[in-house]
Amino acid sequence: MTSLGPFFAAERVKWRKSWLLVVVALAPLCQSGFLAILFWFSESRVRMFKPGFQFWVELNFVAWNLVVLPVATALICELSWEQEREARAWSLLLIQPVPWRIHYLVKCMGHFFLVLVAQSLLALALPVLGWLLRTKAALLMGPLPLTLLGRFLGYSVLASLALVAFHTWLSMRVPGIWIALATALAGSWLALRLVGVPALALVLPWGLAAHMSIVFERWRLLPWAQAPFSLLLAAVLVALGTFDFSRHRESRS
């Protein structure tokens, strides 16, 4: 069996001086920075949601899962494939004595790794900016809920798997940054509308991420029981994308 390690190492080399890293860094930092500014100048409203630190974490992860994560994932996947389409070495890469499915699986791994880095940056930015907000006593920030932060981060990582699998296939099959962005926003909106219908939301790549919206309803818990179905959907999308990639390439050879 061909090891994915060397191919993944070669994939990481392509990220140097790439717009991919710009998206990975700016997506979480711009979101948390923008919401920190809103918090700073909205003390009268923030005080309604005590403790403020918990509301800070909840608001950031809701915004992340509903908007920023789908958009960032779409951009990462599209820019990654666009980089391959512009590189003349891509055709040479495909004639190597390696199963073509390896190239697609490495792309999926690379995209998920980049999304994971973006989410890790968000998790690091929230405590830092939260402590800065804590210096403003009127916000009543309270203690940092590390357990809640870790739980939300784990949930977001699980929710991102199906998104990565879907957009890796979509950007390969239907290139275009506007198509990717429009699909991400429309899909997230549709999944949010179906949050009350779990059976329908589970068949959408955005379904698990959209359920983050229920954290503001204190009597409802995150649907961890749906995570295995989302992982199964991600696995099916990766398998279908791998087959489609190989068939598409073979038909052009």
C-alpha cells in the first residue's frame, strides 16, 4: 500500500507563499477581532448575557460554524485546486507510478489540515482577546470556560470534516471561486433552516455545523449523537470524490 506521508509532505511545500495560508490566518483572526470590537463598545448588551466570557465563546463559535467555517473551507479548497490547475507540474504529477486516488486523498488531508489550523488559531485567539475584554470591568466577563472552549472546538472539528470532503470534490469538479462561495453560503443557510429537522440536516455537509446555533437555547445540548452520521457522510463524500477524480482523469487521458 502506498504511504501518504511523503505525498502529504510534498503537498505542504506548495503552501509556501500561497494565498491558502492568508485565508487560514485571516479567517479566525478577523472574525474574533471584529467581534471583540463589538463587545468592547456594546457593554450594555453584553452585560445581559452573564457571564460574559461564556457568551464570548458561544457567539464566536456560532458565527464560525454558520458563516466563517463554510466560507473559509470553500476558499481553501478552491484556491488549492486553482493552484494545481495553474501549475504545469500537475500533469507530470499524474503520470507518476502512483494510484491517482492517492493524489485526491492527499488533497483531502491537506484541506482538512489547513481548516484544522484555522480552528486552532480561533481557539487560541479567543482566550487572548477575552482577557483583553476582561480589563473592561463593565463587561462582567467572569472566568474563562476552558471546558466549554474545548468542547466547542472538538464539535467544530467534527463538523468541518463533511464540509472539507464536499468542497474538495466540488472545487475539483466545478471550479470557480464564486460558485464555491455561493454554494457555501446557500448550503449553510439551508442547513440552518433545517436545524429542527435532524433527519434532513444530516444529509447536508453543513448540517452538523448549523446545529451550533442551538447553543444560545440553554435547555438544548449540542447533538453529539449526530456526529457519527456526519463522519459517515464525510467518508462517503471522500469515497465518491476519489472515484470521480480517477474516472475524470482517465476519461481525459
